[in-house]
Amino acid sequence: MRALLITLLAPLLWGTTIFTAQMWLSELNSYSLFLSAMRCLPAGLLLLAIGGWKVHTPLWKIAVLGVLNFSVFFSCLFYAGWVMPGGMAATLIAATPLVVVLFAWPVLGDKPHVKTMITCVVGMAGVAIMVLNKGDSLNPLGLLACFIALLSWPLGIVLGAKWTKHVNLMPFTAWQLLFGGGILLVASLFYEGVPPSVSPAAWGSLAWLSFATTGVAYLAWFYGLDRCNMVTVSMLALASPLIAYILDIVWKGIAPGVAECCGAVLILAAIAYQNITAHMDAGKDVQKREIPLPHESEG
């Protein structure tokens, strides 16, 4: 339970990302790659300075994870957030737990359970009910960006579970951020050019996005993935659009409707149910291991 509570810090911080970007970073809405790089690099350098640089996982694996978790995911997410309604992008990304379950089958050999898949769908439905608007329109490129992000991040989660266990958390996170952020910075300079000068408020927002919603959040996220059930952790990500929605209505001073409240309840119910069932399944596994085999009891 303690590990899950620490992990929950990640989606709570991620929920502030869209609000921060829309409020103080609109001047950089044409520089998605640069924004993504600035989320990664300062946090990566700070974590490397604090936690040291030695990591036991092969660097090529960390590079692959950095590309999937940060280079591809961040750039696609920022782009989709600029060109599509936030509710549409949030609903598509809310399918992450379901995609994690599907990827875990061929990569880890974990056959998906029907109840787990239904729980993932319920959580996604809750996000859709809470944030989708009737007038939301689809942007083809934004839809493509969401689809790529929806493949990249879950694949990074599953490969991380396959390749790593009980890692040295700070350098493991730092090297991913530096690999991912370095690629983003090069791509930004090549495709977007030198960004314009930005306001002090924008630099403050970038600092928040880097050190809080990336550095601290991903430390908490990888901590949870290293110690808890992978699907249970991925379900916690559904708390992110819930926090984003709460920030939005508080800022605008509007009251949520019945449908939005029902969507929030579905999200919380899906997270709670997955947590409970995973805990019960873990207890059953422990009991099975403790039951002596017949030939052992005869001795």
C-alpha cells in the first residue's frame, strides 16, 4: 500500500501538465519537441548529480526505454494537446492500462484476464464521460500522435518490467531522461529551429514541468513499477485526467454536472477494484507457495 501511495504522486503531478502548458506556455505551442526536451534534460541532470551515474541495466536498454517513455511519448502528447481538444486526447491516452495488458501477453507471457480488461475499459469510459464534449472534433494528425503515444508509453512500461528489477532508481531515471531529452533537443533544433525568447513565467512553468511533473513524478512512477503489480500501477495513471479536470473547473469557477461526477466515480472505482483484486491475487499466490507438497508433508 505504501508503494502505491508513493506511485500515486506521479499521476497527481501529471494532472497539472496541461493546465500549466495552456496557462503559461502558449507562446511555445509550435515547439512541442523543445518543450518535451526541456521537461527531460534539467530533471535528468539534477537526478544524475544527486544519485550518481552508475546503473546496472545495460545502457542500450535504458536508451530504448528513454526513447519510448520520453522522446516519443512526450513529443506526441504535447503535439496532440495543442491540436486536439484536451478531453479527446485524455480519453485516448486513458486506454494505456488496456494496452499495457495487451502488450504484456506477448512480451511477458502474462495472459490477460477478462476482469482486468473490463476494469480498464470501465476506467477509460469514466474518463470519456468526464471530459469529452459533444462538439469535440478529431484532428487527423493529433489522432495519429495520440495513437503513437498510446503504443510508445505502454511498450516502455512492459519492456521496463521485462528488463529491469530492483534498479538504482535515480540514475535509472536520469539516464532515461537524458537519452530521451537529448534526442528531443536535436530533433527540436533540426525541425523547429531555435525557440523564441520566453517570459519569466514560461521559464517558471518549464521548471515545474521538468523538476516536478517529470523528475519527481517519474521517480515515483518507476518506484511503483519496480515494486507493485504493473497493471495496477498503470491504472493509477487514470487519476491524471481527473486532477486535470478538477483544476480546470476550479479555475473556471464552474460546477461539475451529473455526468462528469459519474465519470469520476467510474475512474475511482476502476482504480480501487484493480488494486483490491491484485492484492487478493497476490495473497492467493503466497498461500499456494506456503502449502507443502504431498511428498514434503509425508517426510
